[in-house]
Amino acid sequence: MVNSHKDGATKTNFIIYFVSRLISDLGSSIFSFALSLYVLDVTGSAALFTIIVGFSYLPKTIVNIAAGVYVDKHDKKKLVILFDFISGIATLIFWMIFKTHAKSIPLITGFQIVLSALVGMFVLALNSSIPNLSTKENVVKFNSMSMGITAVVSMGGPVIGAIAYKAFGIFGVTFIDGITFFISGAMEVFLKYNKTVANKDGKSYFESFRTVWAYLNGEKVLKNMLFIIVILNCIMTPMVTVVLQYVNYHELKVSGSQLSLIQASWSLGIIIGAVFVSTRKSIYGLLRKFLIFIQIQSVMIILWFIFKLPYFTKPGSASLKITAAFCIIMLVAGLFNGFSSISAMSFIQTDTPEDILAGIVGVVNACQIAVPVGMWIYGILLEKVPWVYDTVISGVLLFSIAGFVNLKINLKDYFMHKESKNVSVSKESSF
């Protein structure tokens, strides 16, 4: 009877989580794309917007490093709802001020920084809540769904954003984005948590902070996985968001619609990967191949060199061939990115002690600081170095680092031991 009650609560949470995240994330994606078009219209500077986007990552990093312990010590359900509502209020305040200061780039930048910090707190509280929204067996499904939502939004958000910007203008889109936060927050009221407050040990903030870092320092495998995630964020994410667009649009001269297909292939690969992972009864088999998945992604980057071959560069070569080949490469890369990302996050959420989970998740999320750093580096390199060297060297570097880490830690033996231990515990608990 207890299990059926838990299963019912998990299904309810699954639906609410899915719909609320879709509404909130889609609204944010639509707004971000519309804002990018607006900044380009006002300034005519793509570089200026890249700087704005890059700096918007910094508050997330600061929040994730500093606020994890805070989240561990407070009611996670209240925090999830609170930060959604505060984000909505901040967006509507910006909307009112923005109407009278429509061309203020400092205002736009300041709002991006504030919203980035709020969203960072929200994501931190929500990600550390997933183990308490479901049974342990369903954590992987929640993470698969979360990454699937991100991929769907990344495909649909820009398209809808362009339509909405044309139909409603930037002020209409901003207002709609603010409302989506309230809708999402109202739905999250109905989420049913197993437990919302984990850490009531009486430790001070700084004592708890030291506990998080002491745990991390003692986990060699986790520490090395985080190192790889930082390198992946520095190379792969900018490669998909910045270099891909530059290479295809400016160098290979594919059309805007063909570029959108190539970008969508990456997201489609992630969605397929998320669906596959969600069907697995155990993630340990995937975790044993974590570094191999990273190396396959690096090989996909190296393969970009083929677009310098005569088959693709000779006069009259159809851009359709380039589009088809790039779509296949990005589909495979996205597929294995889904495998590695979902399995790693699920491992962290299920293996980390609950009283420091938000602190560890905060450190994981803070690894995103490598994204803007990578963007700025590639922005410089693309102007000074032929793009084929940038991509091939980046791929070789990522492949080599993953291989080096593989020499330091034996993931196969480590996760085989974890799996056998987990099976033993499950058998004991069934008696």
C-alpha cells in the first residue's frame, strides 16, 4: 500500500515537474532569443550581445558555489516556489522600467545578471530536490526528462521567439515571460516531497561549507568527473553555440534554415539519448563508459575537418551535402552528450549524502563558468586562427584529457563495485 502511494505521488510529481519546467524554460528561451534580436536591432553589434550573454553566466557560478549549503539547510519546496515567483516579479519590474528606458544596454545587462542569479538559485534547489520527488529508481527518468526538456526548448524556443518578437515586440515578450514564472511557481505548489529539509545538524554555514568541500576532496572519482565536465563545458558548449554557427554560416555558407537543421540535430541527439537512458534499469553500465562517451564527442568535433576536403569545397558543391553530413555528426555528438550528462547527474544525486546534496550540486552547476570562458577564447581564436585548426586541436585536446583521466581512475571497476553493492543492499532490504 505504501509503495502504491509512493508510485502515485511520483507520477503526479512527474507530470507537474514536466509541465512547469516546460512552461518556465520555454518562456525564458523565447525571451532570451527575442532579447538577442532586440539588442542586435538597437546596437547592430553581435559582439556586444555575446559579451552580455557571457557575463550572465557569472552570477550562476557565484550562486552555485555559495548557496548550495543554504539550500541544504532550508525547505527546498518553498525555495523552488519562492525563486520562481521572485523571478516573475523581477521580470515584470524590468518590463515596467524597460518601457521608459528601451535602449539602455546597462539596464538590459543588469537585468540579465539579476535574473541569472535567481534562475541559478531555482535550478540549484530544484535539481537537489529530484531525489525527494521520486523513488531512487526514478531519479534517472527525472533527469532524462529534464535534459529532454532543455533540448526541446533549445529547438523550439528560438523559432517561437522570432515569431513572438515580430508579433508582440520585445515588451510583449518580456511581459509573457514574467507571467510564465508565476504559472510555473503556482504549479510547483502541488509537488509532493518525501522530505524538504535535509540538514538540521546545527552546524554554521561555514562549517557546512567545509563539510561539502571535504567530501568532494575525498571522492577521487567524483572529483575527476567534475574536472572532465569543466573541460567539456569549456570546449563542447561553445563549439555548439558559437563555433558551429560561425563555421556554417560564415565559412561554409549554408543558409539560415539549413543552419537551424544542423543545430536541431544536436538537440535531437540529446532527446534520443535521454529517452534511451530513461529506459535503463541501472545507470552503472553507462557510467562505466563515461569517459568513452566524452571521447566519442571529441571525435565528432575532429570530424569537422572533412568540410575542408574537396568533396565539400569544390565549386558548385551543394550546401545540402554539407548540411546532411553536419546533421549526422551533430546527432551522434548530442546522443553521447545525453548519455554522459544524464548518467553523471543521476549518479551524483543518488550517491551523495542528502544533507550535502545541494552543496555538491552547486559545485557541479558552477562548472558552467567554463562556458563563457570558452566562448571568449573561441571568439578570439576564430579571428586569428583558421577554424579547422581550432576544431581539430580542441577535439584532440578533449580526447587526450579524457584518456589521461582514464589512466588515473578505473571507472569500470569502480562502478561495477558500486552496482554489486547496490544490488546487495536491495536484496537485504527486500527480506
